Amino acid sequence: MSRTRRSFTAQFKADLVIELLKGEKDLNTLATENCIQPNLLRNWKKEFLSNASAAFDDTRMEKTNEKLQQERKEKEAYAKKVGQLTMQVDWLKKKSEEVLGPDYETKYSPKPFED
């Protein structure tokens, strides 16, 4: 019988690590109470402490804003491309109707592939 992989939210992990750092309960007790392996909690603590300096990083807002601006530019470029392609498809449909007739799609649609 296989076990399903559980996933934990960042908030849950942070709460457990903070509770562990308070020192009111030891690692094994917290792990047992929350039905997780002690090594998992130990890894979360290590990761939490190694990334703690990010909370005091002054440039993180600048990085976030730069990333947001870049994503907006990409989204704008994609929207422009979609608009351009939509206009081309509409133009091709109009020209196809003029040349081949209004029901050209039914006349010239590809036949289904048979084995």
C-alpha cells in the first residue's frame, strides 16, 4: 500500500519552527504532536535560519518591483502578439470567403485520418 505525499504550507512550517525556536518543546515532541518526522522539522529549521537574513534585506522590494515590471512588459508583448495574430486570422477568413465562397470551411476541411 502506498502512502500519499503530504504537502505543508509555508505558514505551517514557519509556525512549527518558531515554536521550536522558543524552546518550550523539544524537536521530537513537536514532530510527534504534528505527525511528521524529526528530520523534516530539523530541515525546516535549518532552511528557516539560513533564509532569515532576507527579512532584513532592503533590496527585496526593489527586486520584487523589477520582476513585476518585467512580467508586465512580457504580458503586454504577449497581448500585442495575440491581437496581431487575431487580426491576421480574421483577414485570412475574409479573403478565403471572397475567393472560395462562404461555405469554404465545409468544402475544404481535411478528411479525418483513418487507419
